[in-house]
Amino acid sequence: MMYACVYAREFPAQALLRLRPELRGKPVVVMEGEPPLEQVCSLNAKAREWGMARGMTAVEVETFSGVTVLSRSEKEEAAAKIVLLECAGTFSPRVEDCSDDASFLCVVDIDGTEKLFGHPESLAQRLLKRVSALGVTAYVVVSANFHAAIAMARGLFSRAAVQAVAVGEEAQALAPLPVGVLNLTEEHAETFNLWGIRTLGMLAALPERELIARLGQEGKQLRQLARGEMPHLFQPVEPAFTLEEQIELDSPVELLDSLMFVVSVMLDQLILRASDCVLAIASVTVTSMLEKGVTYSRTVRPALPSNDKQLWIKLLHLDLEGHPPQGAILALTLTAEPGKTSKVQLGLFSPQLPEPARLDVTLARIRAIVGDECVGRAVLRDTHSPDALRMEPFVIPTAETSEPASELLHAAVRQLRPAEAVFVTLQSERPKMFIYRDRRYAVEMAYGPWMVGGEWWRSTLWGCEQWDLVARTNDGGMLCCCLVRDLMLDRWQMVGLYD
């Protein structure tokens, strides 16, 4: 067996700084607890260089000038853990989560992945690079023993970020590490301190029988851990794949430019995660938590899935500019729907087609001016009411329909704007003849009337009737048309011609 352990210390601070790149070079501490009993639960390396440590109170933190103080967010930690487990899962489907309250730790079963990723140390380098791209500082250790990889990762304080332990040399690699990497109980830590046991090498050198006589079976297990011989039953987890990023803002945000700065960082992470899975982003939903617990959500869906960050920034900016949230934003969540990357193959002599992304931006700008209800595809309603249509968004079908195309020919109507007046002769209350554009037409077939227009609460109750006519002139010319009669004014008008 071969395992790769990913270890990120000070995870509460790293989870918050992952979506706050502007704070990574500054001293940052994370406070936990109810005021005034707040204490530092995590901090970054810059704050540690300034002499800060865990357990400091708010009063002690205030003595340091220029330190950024953040509140612990369990939601952002959970989201960051899902992202890291998802990243580890791209190298192997067998991933076990061993995280604790202060750090992230997972172990990946990489046995049999040599043909895909090469030597285990090469895989560790690629895994560390992928984790670093997510904004997390971590250590990766490769070992044939599960617990040896964990102990080595916890003991990498000043060594290289990637370590590979050769098979059979686990005891020599673990020997210089402090016994604290085994997460001892307070009782065992005190006992080893009294015995003068400081490193794993000193613990591994103790006689097994005497150690069991004093500590029981736990002593045997600790000795096996120190020698890198402890067996383990692997328990993989299967996190659901969800492209989602969320952040709790340090202060309420009202300006759109400030909001788009946060959205830009979150989009970077979503695009990176989608690209790692050879996917594109089909839609992005922006969910804002406003004051008084109000939730505001907007969804942007272009014509084709894309990983172009500038395209998404423009579309989201235009959408939020046209539909701003009615209040200050306290928390923000971006949820993306994955889709397949679009592929377009053009012929050698075919004209170049316009880019779908530019069309999406153009439609978004038009939509911001005229409104959402005035942009899209016009669809006729199933009614005889004039100008009855609705607007639907442009949608590209994902798959071809299995139904055969109808071979029946459908007539197309050319609507006249404005309608033209005609003179109509009736026979038995039906059109018999009419004069249109100085030509006389004899009606051969008349369909109707259909009552259109008017409402029951107005005096113009169904004030218009519509006729579909087929007529011919004396020289044989045929005309298919639509006539409308205004019953209130007793006036006939030509409103459409059928092709």
C-alpha cells in the first residue's frame, strides 16, 4: 500500500484567508467565543512572527497594532474542507478525512496510480501544487504506512513541504519527531514527560513488554505508531461534488464595486475547480444574505458553458446592476452548475461565426436598458387576441429531439402595421366580396368569426371579430388574408396576409 497525507495547520485561519487574498501578507488572528471572553483559536504565520499565540484574549490582541481580527466561521471551514477533499479526490477515489478542530488532514490511497501520475513523489508535488492554487498552505507526505504519513506531516515544521518515506525506513524517518505528533492524551503526555521521552525514536526504543505492563495495550499501540508499524483499516469518504463558494463578510457591503471584488475571488475558485474536473460553468447563482435575515438570489445563464472569468464578471455585473439587492449584504454564496465545455468545428472555407460570449454580453446590456421581459424569443400565445405573445429566454437545446420533423406545410402570416381599411360586402352576415388596394376580390372560403378584443368589465365587450378568408380576383389571382371588423365602429380592416 502507498498513502499520501495532506496536512494544513491553522485551518480556521486558512479557511478565512482563502477568499481574502488581500490579507494573506498581513498578520491575522481568528477569535472564538462570546465577548468579552474571546480568545485566539487560530492565526497565520505573519501573526506568529509578531509574537502572537493561541489562547490570547481580546485585550492582549489589542496591544498589537496593525493586526487584522476575524471571527471564526464554521460555514467557511466546512466549505473549504469540501473543496480540499474534492481536490484530493481527483487523484484517487479513496480519501479518508482525519481532520480535527484546528487543522485539516486527509489521507489518499494512491496505490496503483503510478501509470497515471508517475512516481509517488511526483504525485505529491502535483497534489501540493493543486492545493496551493486553492489558496491553502499545506504539507504532503508519502508513505507506505497510514499513521507514519500522518505523523510525518504533523512534524514538518521547517522541512520541505513534500516528503517521501521509503518503504521499510518509517522508523528512521519518525525517530527525530517529537512525541506530540501522536496526539497523546494529557495522562500519556505527562507520563512520557516524567520518563524523559521526548522523541518518537526514544519511544520506539522502549521495551514492549515493560511498556505494556505500565500503559496496557495503549502502550503497545503508541510504540507501533512510533515505529511506523501500526496497521489501519482505511475508511474512505465520498463527498458530493458541488461547485459552491461562500463567505461571511467582515462588514456589510452596499457598493456594487466592492461586491464584485469579492465575487471575482470566488469566481477564480469556481473556475479552477471546474477546470480540474474538465468541466465548464453553465450557470452561476448569487445568493446574498441581507440584513434582518432576508435572502436575495439571482441566476445568470449564458448560451453556452464557459470558464472565461471576464465573461462571467461582465454578466454578473450587468445583472446585479439592473437588479441590485435592497439592503446591505452580510454573507455571499456563489453556486455554479457544471456543464460540458463547448466545442465548435468550422469548415475551411466557412465564414467565421460571432462569438457566443460577445452575444451574451450584448444581450445582457440590452436587457439592462429595456428590461428582462423585452429580450428573448417571441412565442405566440394560443389565443385569437391580437398581438398576444410572450418572451422566453434564448435556449440552445442540449440534445436533438427524437420525434421526426413534420412534413406538413404551415402558413406564415404577414401582419400589416398599421392595418389597412377595406370595403366589404356581406351576404347572410358573412363576407361575400371586398375591395383591397383598388382590386376586387370574391370570397371563396370564409372561416369565422372569432371574437377578439374587449374585456367583460368594459363597454367594448368583445368589440372585434376576426375572419380568415380565401378570395380571388377576376383574373385568377388568389389572396389569403385576415380581416377584422370593429363592431362598435362598424369598420373593416385588413390586418394580415397569409403566404
